[in-house]
Amino acid sequence: RLVKMAAFEEVCACCAPIEPPNRITRVEPKTFLANERTFLNWLSMSVTLGSIASALVAFGKANSSQAGAIQIMSNVLVITAICFCVYAMNTFFWRRRRIRRKDEGSFDDPYGPLALATVLTISLATTFATGVVKLFENEYVKTTYFAASHK
């Protein structure tokens, strides 16, 4: 059996391309709202990290003996907060585009949250390590604890 494809073209029925069925995909408003809610949750985490960094900067100005360490901690947290903002915005627009085009398939990102968790863990470890180093550089800690342990 032959199928007429174009004006002068005939193809065997088994080789003819399959046309997709005419389906109207309905996107409910809750899908858009869920995307926005997820975006706002990521931004909330970013604002929290930025607020902690700002508090560290304010504390660093009040305590000038540890200003360098606190500056390092706050910079690391600000960079982490910026990473969270960029990821949230990128994911929001990616999902919104897919929702508007009514793409089928998965809307999740298996690697982004893992990468952000890694960045957050590294930044918190850096903050902790900087605090521990500054603690052991303190003269009071050296004279009190190390002198007692060496007697």
C-alpha cells in the first residue's frame, strides 16, 4: 500500500512517519505556583546565608582582633549565597520554559541540589576551620590549655 506524502512523493505505508495525535495538554495553575514556591524557598536559603554573612561582618568590625578570619568566613558565605541565587533563578526559568512549552518528561534536576549541598558543606567547613585556627592563635587559649597539658 502506498501513502501519498507530498505532491509527487509516494512512500510505503510502513515507512511513513507517524504523526502525533492531536492532544491538548492542559497546564494547571498549581504547576506554575509550585515552580514559584520552589524558587522562593531557594531564595529564602540564599537570604539566610547572606544575613549570616552580614552579621559576621558586623561582628568583625566590633572585634578587630579577629577581623581577618571573620572577613574570610563572611566572603565564603556570600559566595555560597550567590551560588544559591544563581541556581534558583536558572532552575526557575528552565522549568517555566518547559511548562509553557508543555514539554513532557521530568522537571527535576538530580545534580543541582547535590552540587549546592557540596558548595554549602565546603563553605561551612571553611568557616569552621577558620574559626578553629583563629581560636588556637588566641594567646589565652595557648597559655591556658597548652601550658596545662605540657606540665
